[in-house]
Amino acid sequence: MRARFACAVVATTLALTGCASADPVVRMETSPSDGGDPAAATEVLTTVLTEIDAHFLEASQTPASIISAGATVDVAVAELTEALDLSDGVRDFAAATATEVSRDEHDAVTVVVEPGEPAVVGAVDGDPIATVTLLQSVERDAGPTTQTSTTYAMTLDGDRLADVGAWIPGLDSGTSLSSPLGAARRYLDLVAAGETEAVRYFSGGVNSESEIGVLATASDGVALTLLELPQFQMGSAHVVYAVDGDGSVVGRFEVLLGSSTQVVYSPTS
């Protein structure tokens, strides 16, 4: 019994380390001269985050103006998409953010999102990449006001916000166990391959076979987009969501980076 267990651990370790040495950051190109103005994109991102915080934290003194009262995550995202003409990438980010914020206590008094000065820092595949730091403040009924300063990466399509994600610095390549997206992708690959024992090992024994089965069913034959929510990073712990082609959230992952990367899946429905 001990021998079989030891062999399983060795096999699992090999399964998890295949792309550990891959570059965790995308190589940036020089930004084009006509890279667009990130000011409009910053305004859209600021509005999306303000609306989601105001609605899902039920801020009594700063109510949402786009999201309707009582709206679910799906309805809220549809309303934001229509009002702000969101791209699919920003829609997915809004869906993941709304799902994450809805997990929090709904006791806000005010929410404020203050943008810094955005700047174009390069390009990836010809698309300009800009960064902006946003200060998100939440005043609650009980306890002190909390503030979170987060630097976001914005992909621009002209002056339009095409996508949004984490700035490492740099963009997550999604191909390395040293990056949040790469680790979450490896987890999904193991689930798709039916490597249940490897998946449980990857989660540090946290995820059960039944939870892994739920994810296997939900992701079977579905093209998933993985995205990190940088505003919820705590030290080496990163929050990553999987979203399908229609913008529906399929799963949540907490990725703990370190000498031994760990990924824990949480069902979202």
C-alpha cells in the first residue's frame, strides 16, 4: 500500500511539473505610435468596478446607476454590457468580479473607485497594453473603511477597452506553473484527462472527488477563458475564474504560488 501510494505521488509530481520552467510573463513589444488613448478605457473600467461594488455590496449612500435593483450577476453583467458596450473580454471580467464581490458581506455605506493616470506600456500581438492603478475604497456599517490599490493591465482596441487583467508587471503567459493562469490551466488539463488523484494532490488534498467531478462535468467540451482578478490578490494567493464563451462563470480557483504551487477549485453554482 505504501509503495503504490509513493508511486502515485511521483507520477503526480511529474504531471504537475511539465511546464514549470516556462516563462510566466508574456514578452512585450514596443507600443505602436497610434496606440490609442487609455483615458476612455480607464473610465469604462472605473465605472464597471464602481457599479459592481455599489450593487453587490448594497452601498446605501452610493447606489448603482446602471445595474438595476435586485439584479443577479447575469442580469447585472448584461446591463453593464449594453450600457457601456463592453467587449467579450471585459464582460467576462465583469462577470467574474461580480461573482467574487457577491461573496462578500453586503453592508457597505459608500464605495469609491479613484483612477490614477493610465499609461501605454507596450503591446502584445500588435495590441497596445496600458496600465492604470485604481484605489477602491469601501466604507461599511461596522469597521474601518478598507482601501485596495490595484494596478490593472488594459488591452486597447483604439480608444476602446478590449480586455482587462492583472499586471505582474507584465502579462501572465498562462503557460507556467509559476503564474496564476498557467497553474489554473494545468489544473483544468488534469481534470479533463481524468487525473483525479493528481488533481487532489495539486489542491493539497482540499478538493474532493465529488468536487472534481462537478468541474469535470461543467467543463467537458467547453472552451474556457481563464482570468485573474488582481484586486483580490492577497500576498501569494491569487483568485482566478473560468468563464465560458457566453460569459457565464464556470468555476473559481485560488492559486497559491510558491515552492510548491497549489490550486483549489470552488464551485460557483
